Amino acid sequence: MSRILLADDSPHAQRMGERILRDEGHEVITVSDGKVAMLRLEDAKPDLIVADISMPEVSGFELCEYVKRNGGPPVILTAGAVEAVDEAEVSRVRADGVLRKPFEASALLESVGRFCDGRVKRGAPVVRSAAMTPRAVAVIDAEQVRAAVTVALDSAMTGLVDQIAEKVVAVLSGRKS
């Protein structure tokens, strides 16, 4: 059994990741932000860290950089389905992989399995080869993509409606927008 530190500010992502990993026999420690993850590293002593790139206070990138600078365990970064991922930053912080959310059980277990199935032991250095360069695990599921697009549109809709309403009012009142 491996100990995995799961850092994500989304309660849904925490629940899903924790359920998938625990069902496979892993011990999972969940935290809501990168700052708490940094504080828990010493007492948790995780074999692997799964961290969201977009967390408040300390991002997944910052957490990964800290872990790698201090000789810590492998780090898999996560990002939303439509969230942009800066591949140069992924390489710079020496992340061991990138995984898209919402978590597809098989993709999460495959990513975690690279480090927690006995091939890489806790404390052993991770030898990086060309075959182990960070890569995004793409899961094409029409419903997941639709859900991600809906969430993105919903968050952008308020601003868009305000802009359109302002322009319509300007045109109707004879002002130039």
C-alpha cells in the first residue's frame, strides 16, 4: 500500500480522487491547498503527491518545485479539462506527469501506478529518461468535455451578459459603445 498526498481545493476532486485511490488500497491524505500540503510533507511522508496546479496561496507548480528542491517524492500535477497547462512550467518544476480532471479512474490509477506499484520505492531517486518526460493524460469522454465546457461557460456568462447588455443599452440610447 502506498501513501498518497492529494492536494486540491475542489471538494469534488478530493472525494473522487480519494475514492478511486482508496478502492485500490492506497492510503490517501487529502488537503485543500498547497500551503497545507507543504506543512504535511514531514509528518505524512507520502510516496507520491497528486496536486492541482491552480490552488490558492501555494499552487501545484510551487508545491512541486519545493518538493523536488528538497528531494521529495514524485509529483503528478492535475488540471481541469479546459484549463491551460504551461508545459514549460511543468518541465521547469520537474513534475512527473500531468493528469486532467475530472478524474477518470483508469487514467488516475495508471498515472499513480507508475510510482506506486513497486517499480519506484519511497526514497529511491526517480531516474528520468526520455520515456518519462511529463505528459498529459488525455481522456476523451464527450460527457466530461460537455460538463467542463458548461462549467467554463457558466463562469464566463455573467461577464458576457453584462458586456452585451451594456452595448445594447448604448445602441438603444444612441450612444456609441
